[in-house]
Amino acid sequence: MTEHIHIYCDESCHLENDHMRSMVLGALWCPADHRRELAGKIKALKAAFNLPANFEIKWVKVSPGKLPFYQALLDLFFDEPLLHFRGLVVPDKQALDHGRFQQNHDEFYYKQWYTLLNRLIDPAKHYRIFLDIKDTQGQAKVKKLHDVLCNANYDFDRSVIESIELVQSHDVLLLQLADLLIGTLSYVHRGLQDSPAKLALVAHVRHRSGLRLEQSSLLRADKFNLFVWRPQA
């Protein structure tokens, strides 16, 4: 049978004039048949740390008191062979020269999502992609992104990339895990140092991934793949 894959996508500091230096996009994926099992492991971990079932995992909520839980959650990701992550970082949005490439920021934004996701697509498999709702333009964004990815993969009947769907992150535990991984990348590339708990999580990801997080991983990296975008000279 053809394998079905679910991809959970999130983004951080993606707007052009949000006064944030770096933009981060990320995608966590797993076999669709195992998504409930994997979500169940996250639920069990929350229970083990006496967290309420409705506790939302978010990078902005990382605190010293929750640090052991978040470290255990990262270990769950790195130890679970069914989970994979790919991140893309634009280190300095101020260095972007859209005029030189005859594009606006929205067009650049879609190009980066294409760069992130297209490497994950195998035409022998089927995909559903879930994107966290960020703003009122979400539906138009996912339609355009779906068109771009399908056209690039000659998937004109949308049998490979079946759908790109907007979801609320508080309803999807695997999307919350993606938010945590994206948060570590954003923290590093924004040069932040204000939270000992977040610094500890960055150190944990560096240790478990074997990456400094400031440079791209090997192209073939499968567990934690990272692409740090650099402008053309």
C-alpha cells in the first residue's frame, strides 16, 4: 500500500516588518497511521510530569519549572524513529534585497516554504500538510502554497499532495512539538540570551542533534535537517 505522511508546519517571525531579525519555518512529519500513537506518547509524558491534559506546548511558555518536561519532550522526538524535522532559517531579513530579484516579501516567503517542503515530497507517497493558523490571510496562503508544490511535482490531480489544511495548534500535539523545535532555532538566530531555561533547551537540541544550529546540516540528514538560507553574493 502507498504510504501516507502527515506534515505539521509552523513559522516564526515571518513578517517583513515585525522588527525580528530572523525568520524560521519548520516541518515535523510522521506516517499518518502512527499519528495518534505519537500524540498519545506526548499525552503520557504530560501526565508523567503532572501537567494538565490541555496544557499547550509552546516555546513562549518555556520556564524553569517546566524545563524537565520540555527536555523529556525533546528526548521523545530524538528517540522516536517515526518523527522527523526539517527547519529553514533566514538569519537576517534586513539583508534581503527583494528588488534585485524582482519579488516582494510574500513571494520570497512562498519560495522559502517551497524550499523547505519540496525536499520532503516523494511522488510514490501521499501527503497531507497541516499549517498553524497565524492570520486572516491563512486560507489564501495555503491555496497558493498548495498550487506551487503540486505544480512543481507535476501533481496536477493532487493525488500526491492531497491537501494543505489550516489547523489550530492547541488542538494538534505534533504541531506543538514543531513549535518547540522552531523556537530553539529562532532563539539561536535572534541571538537571545535572556532565559536560562530556553538556553538549556537550545543546548539540549545541540547535544542531541550534533549540530551547532547556526549552519546547515548535511543534505542527507533525516532526523533533524536544517537549512540556513544565505543570500546570493
